[in-house]
Amino acid sequence: MGRGITIEDVARAAAVSRQTVSRVINHSPRVSPEARARVEEAITALGWVPSLAARSMAGGRSRMLLAVFQGPASGTPLALPLDQLLLAGTAVCNAQGYRLLFEQLAPGITAAAGTAQLAATLGAAEPDGVILLPPLDSRSDLGALIEGRGIARESLAIAGHAPANAGEAAAQHLAGLGHRQIAFIAGAADPAVSQFNLAGYRRVLAAKGSRAHGHFVAETPPDLGAALELARSWLAPTIRPTAIITESAATALVVLHVAATLKLAVPRDLSLVALEDSPALGSSRPPIAVLHAPAGAPFAAACKRLIARKEARGESPSAEHAALPATLELIERASLARAPRAI
Amino acid sequence: MGRGITIEDVARAAAVSRQTVSRVINHSPRVSPEARARVEEAITALGWVPSLAARSMAGGRSRMLLAVFQGPASGTPLALPLDQLLLAGTAVCNAQGYRLLFEQLAPGITAAAGTAQLAATLGAAEPDGVILLPPLDSRSDLGALIEGRGIARESLAIAGHAPANAGEAAAQHLAGLGHRQIAFIAGAADPAVSQFNLAGYRRVLAAKGSRAHGHFVAETPPDLGAALELARSWLAPTIRPTAIITESAATALVVLHVAATLKLAVPRDLSLVALEDSPALGSSRPPIAVLHAPAGAPFAAACKRLIARKEARGESPSAEHAALPATLELIERASLARAPRAI
DNA sequence: TTGAAAGCGCTAACAC
DNA sequence: GTGTTAGCGCTTTCAA
């Protein structure tokens, strides 16, 4: 039905010129209140929505952002929480009248072919801004290509690829609660990430003069059986951790279960933090706290910044493109408490 | 650098008119081989990529598909494997020169507001086709809105919302392997899905004359402790299931662990199938088979069909929009075997 | 087989 | 403040 309504129709209905309609939808101050009112009324009456394609052609702004990521090797699980990015990103973009497009660079693709693919997309879609997702954020050739076209760029660094260290932060937080006997159980999908977190954890304990990292560390992801045994062997003795950091959500649940069987109350006798979230952690008894890098928020922030740059007519494409600091988020849940007085 | 190359530049370089260039990129047969060759050479030489916006305006085809989904209520995990859809969808679309856009309808949004939001997006982006993702696939008002604009539509039905019943299929498969004592442990995020699977499972067992569904069924998702107990209580006795279906991946791992402690060999003494995949299932010993509805494939198929309809100049928007049958995929892994002779 | 003309719907300059 | 004039880069007629 509504197909075919143009700015012309709106202009006629409001008895103004197309330009005035254009000024209204572009928030130009140079429109009289009366005209503006008539135009807005006509717009809603007709249900008109300006065509992105037309605006793109005429205005030189596509109101479109492009997020580029590296596709997973076949069978490999994707390292990126794409759904979170999509959710957070589209929400921000849509709110500002922008669209967000995702572009997948084939996993095993050569540098040259990848550049070509991106170049093609840039040419076709003419995005107003591009976000390079890890591990592409470090590809300077892609960055150069983008900025060479005069397009704004942001690079997203997230957990594991990032300066922020969840292992360190978790240990720090627990130490702040008075804990000294803090354990760590690896379980990240990527061993490199585990090493990174582990190093951070060790740093904190060393700084606090604790030697728990000598006794209470599992460097490799345990399966269910191993995790059960491990937790039992740590928690049954009198000298035991008062807090445990687990990289995987599953292991956190195992620890919780073992604690329960040993009559250890969480969080009174044992604090628990996972470095990975999962719905199950929120519904366990008690729910288990999580410290992780929320990918959605920084991504949304990157989108916002790109849009702001365009809106501000700021023609500073190759300006700042600092990688976002990977901020960590602590989901406080009932599994955290101050350390018991003496241990 | 390359910014500003237009069809005009290519035409000049190839010593033809713009039309000829246009014909070449649109695969018109009415171009001489020589002209075509010159044009193609010029295109690659200049690195020209036709502007989507311009093509959209002039041609009436945006080469853009829109996937609409319902956003998750805050805190709620998304019911849709968005990343899989994104991966599979963009791959198919990009291969055909199309783009795929995702639109999120606010979760608690009213029907009217949802329609308005979709209408706005349809007007702005002018997609060539729209895919309604569950649970939006059943919203006839949205379907009508889309087709009213002359836009092709597909609706995707996936697991749980779909005719295909993973519980039934899993039971059927195990029965085909000779199993009669087949157990079922619920664990889907959505209880309605569990009910659905459970019903299917019961149907199969009843048809086979088995009464296992009287003894070996857990209707509510057990937590870790409950799952351990449950598995032990079922597997320790002489009369026990020879196969177990678990809805959650985590529970499958628990069962595997218990079986190991009881010296039951999987799959010799016990077959195992999960209705949810997870990387951990692939790396357990033995790896655990999965039967699930892969969302990516049917979604990609829907994209393909929408594109094909456009390419075929088939102006049959309100034509067939049959919901895709939710196909199930069995990932055969070493956890499946024929039932032991006697039990 | 090819080219010329005429837009698609909107915005950027300019006038008024 | 408002209208007018040109296009943006491509495809669609229609002629040749």
C-alpha cells in the first residue's frame, strides 16, 4: 500500500518545498515553527520514511556502519560473542537512524584477498564508519585501506586480546575482600587466554604476599570428573582456599556442588567467581558472580562514536582510532563475601 | 584513494557508454564479447565497485535482505542462535552480491509499535526480502505489512517452535539401534520445548511397546547434584537404561562421568545423545552425539530463496511463504551404538 | 549490439 | 526562512 511516498508528496501535503521537508528531517534550525509543524504532521499522516539509498546518494552519508570480523575456521566455535555485538550494536545504531552491517572475512583468507573483499564492500556499501573486530583490529593494512577511503574507523579489543586482565581483576577483587587463599581453575576455550589470566592472577597473589598460587592452581581445563576431584581435594582439608576463580562457568557449578556436599556454605565459607557467564550461573543456589569483558557495551560505544563523528560533520577520518580499552564488568551475585577472619 | 570511481570512469576507460558497462555487470546477454572484455578489464583495472545506493535508487532493487527478530527481555538469554544465523546468512548473501541486515524488535513492544518499527525500516532500507525469525514467524500482521509493500517474505521455524521434534527423532534413532530402555532428561531453557520433546519421546516409546518412559524420565532440568544422583540411581541397578537422551549438553557430560565411575563403557553399555551442542561434547571421551536443529542451514536457504525470487524478476511477493520445515541434524559421534543383546 | 535521454528520491549549493 | 537549481551513480525506457 504505502509504497511510493516520496519527499515530494510530503512537501505537497504540507504546502512547502521539498527542501523544507528535508530541513525538517535533518533538524536544521532554519525552519519556522509553523512550517515544521505542518511538515511533521504530513510526515506522520502519510507515514513517510526517507529512503536511505536516496539520502546516501545525495548526501554522501550512507548512515550505515560496517563491522568486520574474521569468520571461524570450519568446526571451530566463533571466538566472538557475535550475538551480543549484534544486539548492542543494532540497538545503538537504530536509535540514531543508522544501520549496522556485518561483514565476514573468510577465515583462511590471504591478506591480499581479505583486503580485496573489504575494499569491495567499502565500495558497494559506502559505510560511514567501520569497526574492526578482533583479531582484525591489529591488521594495519585493513585500517589503512579504510582510512585511505576517508572512512572513520574504530578497532575493538576484547577479552583475551585485550589489556584488561580478567584473572588479575578477579584476584584483585577477592583480595580486596580480604581473601588470601585464592584458587584458580583454568577453562578458557583458548589456552593463550588462560595463560594471560593466570599470569594476572599470579601477579596479584605475589604482590599480596600470598602463596596460594603455589598450591591452588589448575593450569589446564579439567573435565567434569577431574573438576570434582580437584574441588574435593582442595576443599576437604582444613587448609583450603577461601575463594576460587574459575574460567569456565561449568567448573564454577562443579565447585559449588562440591562445596555443598562438604557442607561449606557459599559465600560464607567460600567465595566464587567465574570468568565466563552462563544462564545457569544466575539460577544456581546461590547464584555465582561473574567477571568478564562484556563485548556489547564497548562495541555499542564504538558505534556511537562513529556516528557522532559523522553527525558532527567532523571530517577527521584518520584521526583517533585508539583501540577501546577492554572494560571488565563484575556481575555481583551472592557468591561473594569477605574472607572469614582466620583460616 | 579509490574514492570517486564511477560507472562513467569505467565507460570512458573501456571506450563504451555507461549502458554497456551496466549491461556487463548485470549479465545482460546483449553485449559483444569484445566490449564485455574491455569493460571487465577496465573494471578490475580501476577497482570499481558499483554503488549499492545508486543501483538501489535506479533499479528498484536494494540487494538487501532484512532479518527481523524479537529482542530478548533484559537479562533473558536470546532464544535464537543469532551468531549462526549471521554467519550462514551473510555468507550466502555476500556470495550473491547481497547484504543482510538484522532488525531487532524490542521485546516487550506492543503489536502496533512493532509494526510501526518494521514499517519504518522497510521504508528506509527498502529490502528486497524479509525473513521473520521465530517467534515473529507467526505474526500475521507483520507478514501482511511486508507483503502489502510488495516485498517477498520467508518465515523461519526452528527447533521447539517447529514441527520437527528432536525428542522424537532421538528416540526414534535409538530405537532403530535396538534400544528399548531409553531414558530422557529434560534441560531445555524453555520448558515448553521440553514438553514438546518429551511428548515426542513418549510417543516413540509407546509405539515400540517400551515402558521405559514410565521409569526413566526426568521432566525438570536437574542441577549438577541432582543430575549426578539421578544418573547414579538409574545406572547402578542391573535393570537400567541402555540409552539416554539429555536435552542439555551439561547433563550429557554428567551422565558420561557417572557411567565412567560405574565402569559402564560408552557406547558399549550405554548410548548417549544430547539435544544441544557444545564444544565440550566434541572433546569428551568418547565424544557425545548431538541431535539438533541447525539454524544456520535453513536460514541460509531462506536467504537464497529470497534472492532467487528477485533475480528471477519473479514479481510474486505474496506468493508462497511457507514456513521452512525445521530439519534436524544428527552429529554422529562415538557415543552411539546398537543396544546390547539382552538386558 | 549499442547509445541517448530521463529519471529514481534526496541534499548541497545557491538564490530570494 | 524559504524556494530554486543541480546533481549524486546508476538503470530504465526508447531509438538507432
